[in-house]
Amino acid sequence: MSLQIVIEANVDKRTGTLYGPPTGKTLIYFVDDLNMPKVDVYYTQQPIALVRQLIDYHTYYDRSDLSVQKRIADTMFVTCMNPKAGSFFVDERLTRHLTTVCLSVPEKEILSTIYSQILAGHFREFEENIQKMTPKIIAATQKTFVDMSKNPKFAPTALKFHYQFNMRDFAKIIQNICNTTPKEFKGKPVEIVRLWAHECHRVWHDRLVLDEDREQYMKTMVAAQKEQFVDY
């Protein structure tokens, strides 16, 4: 029902029982965590069955009067799946309509290239000693990110279900560092190091619930700082 309410809320009545976006437009629904709905005793998932019905027949039923079929036009679906939770099963009668794309975490060299260019572009207006910190910041962030994402201590469990560390975390740290201005950090490269550590704490440390996890995180942070920022 929740899915149908969202679908109906975003289309307008055209004529009779025909609904859709404004004429000449195509409405794209984004369905997050497609594999999350519970599989019932008949190995179906009701929200997914509704999406499949809309794609196959472009119709759905009026819940207040099941004798009325509403038609929907000019709509498309884009979905994504949760790689760490859910049923890991999606009805093939739905997936046959979709183009499946799988993306893995980029290799270390690719990550370094992407975010080095972003950070170097931001630091162009800063002093030279701060500009030279770009590869060190990227390397330190990468070392911490790899430890947080691959260390078994930080694997999700029933108690730590929110321990899901991915590319968003890496991106957030670089994004927040890119909010700096040359005036604030003139002649203060050590302040950039402190800012980096602060952003790492916000993104990772604040999500940890056990003392032993926080201790492991701090060991990783100290190791990254000693490796990259010993001169500061």
C-alpha cells in the first residue's frame, strides 16, 4: 500500500481512469533497496509484484473499489539493491524487464586519481605548502577507509547493523575539506591535518558503538597520521 500511495501521489489524472505525468513528460520512479521486501510463503514479494504489474500491464487497482482499474502511462523504473541486507532474491518476472548493472568499489589507484584531482582543484587558490598536502590527505583517507571497510572488527552484526562503510564515507571527508577557504588556512597546514582528522571522526568514529571498535579506529587514525603527516 505504501508503494502504491507514492506512485499515485506523483501522477495526475488525464482522462477517465488514465493517469500519468504532464503530457510530453516521462516520470521515472527510483526504487531503493529493491531486494528488501520480505519473501512470502509463495516466494513472491508484494511490492515487487506491484512494480511488475505496472510494467507489464500499466494498470493497478483502486483500493477503495477493486472493480476499478486505473491505467498509468509514460512512467519508467530505476532501482538499486542493497548488497548487505535483504532477501537477495528478486522475482525474475520483474528483472527480465530491467538492465542489470553491477558496480564494485574502485581500485586504490582509481580512487586516488579521482579524489586527488578534486582536492587539487580546490587547493589551487591555497598556498603551495597546502597544495602539496593533496596526495598525503588522499593516502591517509584511503588507509583509514580500507581498514574500516575490510577489517572484520567493523563487519555489520545485529548489534552493529549500521556498520556499513563505503564510498560515501570517503567522498564525505573530501567534500567537507573542499568547504575550506584560503583565508582561513593561510600559513596553517597543520590546521588542514586537524580538519582532516575531525572529518574522519565525524564520518567514522561517531558511528562506532563499542569501546574496542573506537580503540581500533584510533589506532588506524594514528598510523595514518604518522605515515603521512609526520612533518606537520
